[in-house]
Amino acid sequence: MLITIFGNHRRLASMAALGTLLCLAASAPARAGIADAVKAQTLPNGLRVLVLENHKAPLAILSVFYRVGSRNEQMGKTGLSHLCEHLMFKGTKKVGPEEFSQIIQQNGGMDNAFTETDFTDYFEKITKDHLDVPITLEADRMANFEPKDFDKEKHVVLEERRLRTDDNPEDALDEMVRAQAYLAHPYHWPVIGWFHDVDGLTLADAMAYHQTYYSPQNALIVAVGDFNADQVLKQISEAFAGIKNGPKPPPVTELEPPQQGTRRVELQHAANLPAFEEAYHVPNISSPDSYALEVASEILSDGQSSRLYKKLVVEKQMVIDIGAGYEMTSFDPGLFIVSAQMRPGVKAADTQAEVEKELAALRDTPVGAEELQKAKNLEQAQYVFGQDSIMREAELLGSYELLGDYHLVDKYLDGIDKVTAADVQRVSKTYLVAANMTEGVLVPTGVLPHGGGGLSSGELRHAPDPGEVAEVIR
């Protein structure tokens, strides 16, 4: 489903578990979802709160979402959202630098944060009896932001950019492709920002940005876990209700004009192997076509029997890896991306020709009933089993509420159910065409230095924790 930020929720499910899901799917549309159990409240200052009891384990998740990401930035000030995320860990008027995380750890918890194109999320996982700790700390850094060591932290971000992008050829290629695909919309620039922009940011920039975007009216709190929902709502209200709002954030009004022809970019970069990326403009969840595009991505690249993997990895042995997918929950229309890394000696043009054959097959011939059902089963399985994690439940509720309604979380399975072979063929003909494509090719100029690359693009986290990554993985 996701290729960045919320990452593809592509997990391998056991056949037994998949069989269980198929039985459940047969009973649709009377599915029991998680939204009906949510208790929602909007505080007088505009802060939206969602609370869901989940008693599977004596744990709780607190997520504080802010409706601010790279799409809210301005030319010349890119990377400010991500820098502010880092600075949120550098102290307040009451808490010293890094004390936030230390206090959480002392209470048996872990914390982290990530920045995306559309929003920033700060979250803590902690024992159910200590949920009051992150609630108090999050309220403090919303109201009393006063970061220390600004220049030092900016240097950390610049080094992160060097590692994630400048020394990572695949991510550098992705950055170029997106910049070429978006000419008017702020999705044009990367979440981490352009190097020279970040280098020029000041503490005054960060303070003004926080005042505008880090206020109750622009925030959403989601709590999921083994607690009493009414009690948690009361705790959140007591901690946050007194926080005043800053100025109302300006709306994002830029619209990307329709693309009217193939765009091409070439990146010459030290790399171990050549690669390519193809990006097609597609709608987000506001369009019914989004579900058919989800299924199309499954058919193309999910699993070893998918069309692209079977053809290019197994049969022709042209690539070592290939994938397709997109982020249907982006705030504005996004990109459907196909990317691959070639084997030594294989030309990108030859591989792209084979990819085009598979896309043409989707456009020209309806998908068979068995292949269609398999793709839908896989998509639904990944979605359902992802909800075994309370962190994933909080993430889903938050992302859909930011789009307008957390109840959408329970519409997803039915949306996939309704996709037909004709739908898949129609969206392929509409969107997966040359005139709507931006292609990028990575041309190696030498061997990549040892240790270079290897990080994923898109979602930028403050300080990944191995245990958290294992739970959130999709």
C-alpha cells in the first residue's frame, strides 16, 4: 500500500492465517472494525482526540500527530518540518535536551517520531500504568518549545541527508524523479529538504514554524492500549485543554497541472548496480480508483508469483529486486512508482521494456478471476494482520482522521472487495501510460564506498529503535 511513509504494509502472512482471513472475508460486508470502539472528543481549543481500548497486552501507545510536513514548507525553507521534529527532542522551558526520551525510558517505555510529506508523528509505547508520563511530556513540548543546541542539531540533520540521500544512489534517484514529476506542488522537494536550504535555516525559522503548526488546532492525539478510555480522555483533556493556539496555519493551495508527456532524468552516481524508477501521477483515497490501483500494485509486485517478480527476477533474471506501489493516503494526489535494481551487465532500457510489456498486459487484457482474488486476499491480509500491533492501529486511526474521518479505516477492506478486473484494466489504461510517466535512470560511475546507502527514503525518523521497527514493520 505505501512505498514511503507509512511504508508498504506488505508482510508475508502464513497460509494458515491467510486461510482464516478468506473465511472472514466471505462474511463481508458485516465486518467488525476498530472504528466503532473508538471514543472521540474535540477540546475547546480545537485539539482532536481519539482513544481506543485494546486489552491484548498491558501496553499503551500515545501518538501526537501534527498536520505539518514538507508540503507545508516554502521554497528556500525546505526541510524545516524535519528539523523541527529533531528540535522537539532538544528541550523545553521545563525539560532539558534529550530528557524527554530519558524520562520515557526510566518509566519502561520507548519513544520516537517521524516526518512525512503530509504530517509529523510523535509517539511513545509504554506500560499502561505510566501513560500519564508521555501525556504530560507531550503537552509540555507543545506549549513550551525552547530547543537548545540548534546549530549542533542542524549539523546532525545535514549529516543525515548526506547518509540517506547523497551517499545513497537509489534514494538520490528517487529524489530526482519526484522533483521532475512535481513541477508546481510542494511534493517537488524531499522531506529532508535540499542541503543548501537546511544549511540556511535559523532558530528563528524553527520557533516561528513551531508557533504556527504546533498548536492544538493543528494537532491530533491518538491513544490505543490496555486502559480505561474515559480515564485517558480525562488525562489528555487536563494536560492539553489549557494550551493556546498560535496563528492559523495557511492552507496548501498549489495544484499540480496534468502531465502531458514522458519526462526523463539521469543520475550519474557511484553505485554498485544500475537502477531505474518510473513514477505515474495517480489520485489518492478521495478517488474510488485508489483501491483498484492498490490491487494493481499487488498483481505487479507483491510476492514471488507476482508478474514483475516472476518475469524479471525468476524467469529473465534481469533484476535483483523490483517493486510497485503507492501511498493512497497522501493528502494530495501522489505517485504510483515502479522501481528496480538491475543485475550486472543488464541495461536499464532493456528492463524497462519488459516492465512496459507487463503494464501493457494490464491495460490490454482483463486480469483472470483467480489472480484478481489472490491479489485482493493478499492486500486484505496485510491490512488485517497489521492491526495486530497497537502501534499500527494508532497509525491507521491517525492517518485516516487526518484525511477527514477515522471511520475510513474500516472502509478499506470493502473497498478492496469491490475491485473488479474491469477496474484494474481501466486504471491501468488511465494512469499507467507513457504520457503520465516520469522515468529516472541511475548510471553507476564507480563502486559505492563501503557502508554507503542502505537507508529507506520517505519517512524520516528521529532515532529508529530495533524493537520498534520490528513491531511497526508492514
